[in-house]
Amino acid sequence: MSEGPDQVGATPVGPQRLQKVLAAAGVGSRRKCEVLIAAGRVKVDGQVVARQGMQVDPALVQIQVDGKVIPTQAGLVVLMLNKPKGMLSAMSDDRGRPCVGDLVTDRHERLFHVGRLDADTTGLLLLTNDGELAQRLSHPSYEVVKTYRATVEAPIAKSVARRLRAGVDLEDGPARADSFHVVTTLQDRAIVQISLHEGRKHIVRRMLAAVGHPVLELVRTRIGSLSLDSLKPGQLKELPPAAVRKLYGESVAPAHE
């Protein structure tokens, strides 16, 4: 369900004073950003900034405040989408089938989808032109948890949760749920919630099938701190800078970085 982005569009804006770049990213006023710099809380490409007025190109450097990456490139956008059933996770389709790209034809940015949901799966999908954020949200090494609700056949034995959390063997290797619980049971069907930071194709469907409960309906409800909430099928919502920064903060850098 989660793969790399189709394309990346980022527009460099040239060197600017560091405090101006931080203020434009929504960290705070320029004065507040100067205070952060003076306190040694700001890094550029891993190095603590020791002086005010440093010139940086936000398109070419990584800036961190208190160890958290700050997205600073001009023109970056992140959209939440509640993907409807039957719609492809693609920006275009040469066979004319409905796809998520149809919903953003009025946008001037070169957007791409972050990961995928199969046509029969509904729910939260992100569209962006931020390549770094897409990598952080897609790759399991960054440990961003995705949460799904699935409708399956009931009853569900207590051992199912234990098996999923311990890990089940699939044809392409073992897969483990971070959490699993039964939300409700209605006659012969149950709604379950499963969370994981995996992103392999059809991973939730395959895991539940492996424990004897093939998925009847599936919706992704959360990516990290982002939730579908009242977002309707086919509806888009642009994230404010603070929410984007939070996503960056939630993605844990791999150990080798």
C-alpha cells in the first residue's frame, strides 16, 4: 500500500537569512528565531549555528530546531484526501479510470501521492510535492504508524490479536502489527482496528487473511497524528505548516543516519 512518490517538484528560492527562513516556515517571529539561534537550538546540515544572519538556501539545506527537521522549501504543500472506493492511487490513468489526480487538476503544484491504497480501500491518503516528507512517511524505517479499520467475519478468537502483534509469516517475509483490537461485533461481522508502520502491498489484507479473517471492507483512518475525522469521501484538506512540522517530528530517522 505504500510506495515511493511518482514525481517531485520543488522550487529553490536562493539564499536568505536563516531567521527569515525559520519565520517563513512558521517557527515563530524573526525575533523568536534569533533567540533560538542564540541558544544553540538551531542546526543547518547537522551543525549548530553559532552566529546570527547566516545565509542559507532553504531548497538545499536541512534545518533543525531542537533536533526536529523544519520543512523550509518555498511552495511545499501537503493535502489530506479521503480516497473514495473505486478510485486509483495514481495521478493519471491511460485507461481513463478515476484516479486521485483527477481531484487536483486545478492545482499548479506538481503533486504526487504518498504511498498507495488499493482501489477497494478507502480512507486517508496524502498528496504533496515534498519529496523528503514523502520518504519519511512511506519508508518503514522512519516508523510512522498507519491505522486501519477493517470489517471481517466474526467471531474473532482472543489469540488473533496475540498472533498479529507477534508477527505472521507472509510470502514476502514476516509482518507484525503494532496494535490490534476489536472495535465492535455485529452479528456475523466485526470491525477491527489494526496499526502498523509497514507499507508493503496489500499488507493489512494479507495479514488478516493469514489469521483466518479475510477483509470485507477496509479504510485507513490515520497516518501518524493525522486523522480522517470528518473528511468526506473525495474531499481534500490542506495541512497548515504546524501540522506538517509535526509529521516531520513524528518520523524517527533511521539509525544509520
